[in-house]
Amino acid sequence: MAGFGDKPYGLREVKVVRGTTVVTLPAAQKLGFAENIRSEELQGDDKLAALVGFSEAVEWELEAGGISLEALAVMTGRAATQIGSGNNRRLRMNASGGQAFPYFTIYGRSMGDAGDDIHVKLFKCKLSEISGEFAGGGFFVTSCTGTAIDDGTGIYQFAQNETAAAIATGVPSIVGRSPYSIWASAPGTWAINAEGYAYNTPNLGAELVINGGFDTDTIWTKGAGWTISGGKATAVASSESLTQSIESVSGGLRLQFEILTITGGSLSPIPGGAGGLALSTAKTHVMTDNRSNGASSVGVQGANFSGTVDNILLKAISYAEMFALLHWDTPLTSVSAKIRLAPDGHESGLIICADNTSSPSNYVAVERSARDSHRLRLVKYVNGVWNNLIQIDLPFVGDGILEIRRPSLTTFQLWYNGTQAGTDVIIADEAIIYNPICGVTALAPEVQFKDFTVNGELVPFDF
């Protein structure tokens, strides 16, 4: 026996939730439920040989004093429309035949006898009956019944608390689409494929490179060993760069260029985190970086490189379109996700303790480096300034689980496929540790996420 939350008395609070709408019942009187258990018997040899039993669903009932049209709107999907203002407000709801009812979530709370309480959550509920009676000598009491089914997390959950606490719905309190949905901060750029993997195809800004096709021997600054002619740039055993100045860029970047031929050495892109890649394959290379750091030049850097290059292109990515984020209303202790693909040249990762959903500047992230898909980093951003706290090289595994764990307010850990990578890191910046926002980040559709969790709770993508 836990010794707390095990002697509940009465009913202190009931909430119904659909989407971002949370309604507290005005005078909750009853939250009851009965678990439907399917059982079968196997008879043989004049005796009972075997039994099977398993849970199918929960039949629930609610009673609350008065009429809450807002609560009925959550449970029925009908609109509760307010008309007028001041002392002339009217709230109306019409019920029409043939309207399908939506799923919603029920939360309940009962107090204990020593400052404790117990919470109950019915994950995926649907209404089957509404009733009530206007009668002399009594208040109207709304009664509802319905069924709760498994939403992939469970049918219902009990939580006993040694110290009583208000109901935490887990609903994104800034924006969102359902009690367990992740919200893309730039709607339309994030999507989900047929297998349930989330990916991002951000909009690209105007072309920043001039004469990227080397039509003329102008604009570019050529280091030793580089020449431009015939619509391409040619290097002979060059360890110097080929660059041009561009307008300072903020946000993310997408760099593309083509190695036409290569007979020796390697080539690295400029600018950004992808700059450490040593490329030695003749093909079109595309890479993205989530930190432009005010980049003011673009090009390539040779390492005893001999070969030809063409079609260098660079476009900015809006900072707001780099993230899919949600607001969680209980303290963040972990975030995790499977990453199916993380090709070299593309930044991707998880976000925890971010300060806002549109353009966060204070947060902690675990990232797969654009320089090398095997490289993991735990980093923090304070007022947009990046600080690398852990860097470790690990073999990439398809559908590997990337995770940030937070065993205490200021302790952060990097985990990959169930194993801690590096050591505990202390982050005490007040601009970070109390922030309630988390999510994923990627700048190209080549990176794909699945099975995103917050505090161990599965949060399906729903863009």
C-alpha cells in the first residue's frame, strides 16, 4: 500500500478536455466507471480447463450540478455560441440530428485524509447518453454516460499523490490540436507520412548566391589552386577556399552544390555546422544547418582537392519553421523520439525547456550534427548563444531512440538507445530551467521522427 492517495473521499474536481479546450465542471457530483472485462471459459473432460480475461473498455458516468454548455460542447462537438455583451450576454447551443460525437478526455480528482489525493484519467471517451430534469424544489443535475477505449497509451490511469495537487491535463496551453498532439510552430511545413513519421519541409528564402553557376569569372574570391572557366570552378591540389560574401543571415540555412568531378582530396562546405564535412563523392550535395551564426560568406574549402564544382546555392530558412513544439503544463523530466533517418549534412534533434513556440532563444537540445550523423551533442542556448556541453561519436542506428532526461531541476542527460552518452550536465540558467516547451527540430524532409514522448507519455504527431 502506498500510504497516500489510498483513502479518497468525495469528488473535488472534474475536467473534460478536447483539443485545447479544458472545461471544469461547475459542481461535480459523481465520476463513476466500470471496467468491461471479456472472459471466456474452456470446458473439457467434465471440468473447467482454462480461463481467459482481458479488459476491453470502461463504461463511465458523470453527474454535475447545473448545466455547463461549455462542457457539453467539449463532449458533443456542438457549438456553444455567445451573443451580446455586458449584462446582455446569451449563450446558445443547438442540437441537431445526425451529428457525430467526438472523442474527449476526462480527468477527476478526489482528496485523501492527510493532505494527499488521487487523480484518475480516462484517455479516449465518447458520449452515449445525456440526461437531466427540470423539477420543482430541486436544482438541475446533468447526467452523462459513455465509454472510454484505449488510445494507445491506455484506457485509464490512476495517480496517487502524497501531496495533493490540482489536475494537470497535459494540454498545450498556448496552442495545439488535441490533448496529445504536437504543434508545428509554422503550420504547413511539418507533415506525417503513411508510416506515421513526422518530417519538415520548410520554406526557403531567396537565393543568396550570385553567379553560383560560374557563368563568369566574377564575384568569387579564389584561393590558391582555384580557377573559374567554362561554367565551372576547378581546383588542382588546393587546400584553399572558394568563397563569396553574402548578406548576413539569421535562422537556418540550406546549402547545395555539385561536385562534378574529383580526382583527389576532399571538399568541405562553407558556412555553418556542415563546414566540417569532408566530401569526396562526385554528386549534388545538400545540407542544412540550424545555426547560421550570422553567416556572411558561402563557398567551399579544399583539402588537397582536385576536381570541379558547379551550381552553388544557398537559401535561408525561417527560424520559426525549424521547430515543431508544444507547451506542457507539468514540469518536464524527459523527451524522446525515434529518428529514422539522419543523413550527413542535416541537423536534427530534440528540444526541452524552451521559452516559446515561435522562435525560442533559451532551451536545451540534443542534436545530430550536420557534420557527421554519428556525432551527438547536448547543447544549451541562452539568449540565442550556443554552448556545446557534450559531444560524442556513436554509430547511427535506424529508428534509434534519442532522449533527453532530466532527473532534477538542473541535471540534464543525453541518452541514445537506452544508454547514457557522456556524463550528467548541470544547467542552472534561470532563462532555461523553468521553461515548459519541448519538441523536435529538423530542416529537411530527409530527417524523420516517430514515437515522440514527454515525461514517458506518448504524444502522437498531429499536424
